[in-house]
Amino acid sequence: MEVLIRDNSDIGCVLGAKIIARVVREKPDAVLGLATGRTPLRLYQELIRQHREEGLDFSRVTTFNLDEYVGLPATHDQSYRYFMRESLFRHINIDQKRTHVPDGTAADLHAECRAYEQKIIDIGGIDIQLLGLGRNGHIGFNEPTGSLRSRTWVKILSEQTLRDNSDVFGSLEKMPRHALTMGIGTILDARRVLLVAFGPAKVRAVEQMVEGPLAGICPGSALQLHPRATVILDENSAAGLHYADHYRWIDRHKLAWQKYD
Ligand code: GLP
């Protein structure tokens, strides 16, 4: 796992955008796995800036989002389909038909999960999967103790996740209790994964993910199995790491072709 610690989330998000933009420049028909949540917003703003000011071209790019709440239609302002349209898709030249978000309103949710997996396989897999990290260590909506080999499935949201995400819904009662999410196995199949986690609220989850044992209790720790996982942190989220100096050392001694900034 490559751990990159930056001074603040702004610098971290610009770096994350640079990594994704490089994938798109090298492979114009890249398949991007995307994430929602507050953390990647600044990263998306930077991708939009690069599109507007530097001609970053998304016309042949395909995207697959990690997850969606069960029961929320695309028109609901808290659905992840809506979030992606407002935060990224409508600001760049992406073909909307190439953007995929699981359909939380599907009559047969299991069939929707299977079809989502198949679509990812049919296109040849995901080139780079962006991830955030839940305070309880979840990735996508894979809550603690779920299978580390899961495929896209229906998950029951934990109380902690409901509390963490309820502010944007107005109250906890208005929140869906279930979500469709790529499984951890689906995420690990991406050719590359890029996780961003900032701020003091993520300190314990980051410590467990990077330095804890590989364990279902911290779904993010599954990234330890991935041959090409990059984690971008700020000083706050990295504060609990015992080997922070080691990660900084590695970062400083990279060969020219291994450097991002
Ligand atoms: C949600 C999403 C996750 C996201 C997490 C963290 O539960 N399903 O994909 O990583 O929240 O969100 P935030 O970045 O807002 O802290």
C-alpha cells in the first residue's frame, strides 16, 4: 500500500485528481470507478478545472459508481446519481450513457446487483477505483464484518453510518436503511485503487486500514491485498499512524517515474 501524507486535504485532493487525470490522458477510454461523500468533492472540482482549463477530455471515459441508497430515485437530491450529476458529470464532457450508478429503485435488487457486476466485466474492468473511507472503516457501503470477497450486493447500513450521513437528510428517520454497493471483491478487481481520507474523524479507521490486521471488522484493510493501492491522507487523518515517518521516507526517495508531484 502506497501511503501519501500531505499537509492538508486541499493538496491531497489536487494530487488525487492528478493521478486520475493521468490515467485518462494515457487511456482516453479509461474506466473510472467513482465515489461519493464529502471527501472527493474537492478532487472532482480539480478534475472539472482541468477539463475547462487544460482540455482534460472525458468524451470516451466510462464510469461506475460504488453505491446507491435503496429506494432513492435519480431525481432525489440525496441520491448518489444526483450527487454525481451535480458534483461532476454535468460540468465535464462525459457521455451520460457511459455513467453508471446502481439503480436503488430496481424492482429486483439482486438482479440489479448481478447486472452491475456483469456490466463491469463486459467493459473489461475498472482502471482506477476512487474510494473514500467511512468513520467505521467502510469502503463503498461495505460495513464492518461483511465478506472480504463480496460482489455487488444489498447491504444494511450500520447505525454509525446512518448517524454520519444523516445531516444531509435533515434527520436520521428520513434516511434509507439499505444500499446497493460494489462488494469488496469487486473493488479489489480494479486494476488500481485510490483512497482519500482526511480529517481527525478518520484517524482510527485510517490506522486500522493501513497498519491493522487484514480483518472484516475494518473493510478498508482489504486494500492491503491489492497490488496497486494508493492512500492519500492529510496530517490529521494520518495522526494515528505508527510508521508515518517510514511512509514519508519512502515518498521522498521515489524514483522519478514513481513521483506524482
Ligand atoms: C458514504 C459512502 C462512502 C464514503 C463515506 C465517507 O457512506 N458510501 O463511499 O466513503 O460515506 O463519506 P465522507 O467522505 O463524507 O466522510
